[in-house]
Amino acid sequence: MAPPAYVISRVADPIFAVFIGLSAAALRIKREEGEKGRTTQQTVDVLRRRIGLSRS
């Protein structure tokens, strides 16, 4: 049986995959919120409220 093939390394591959996934999600959210006419600050404020980190 052939050894497993890794793109970077056994440890770095999952970290790289999570980074790519989070980056893709952030870009999609930014694009969709921009289409709705919201600024980046408004998007961040909505995100903070949703996860319970609002200042008020």
C-alpha cells in the first residue's frame, strides 16, 4: 500500500484547509453584504450581534 500523499505535511494540510475555507467564507460574506449596500463596519457589527459580542 502506498503511503498517504500530503500537499504540505500531515499537520499543515488541515490547517491550510481551514484557512482556505474561512477565507472563502469571509470573501463570500463581504461580497453579499456589499451587494446589499452595507459597509464593512456594518457587516462587522451584525456579526458581533449574532455571536453575542455586541457592545450594548
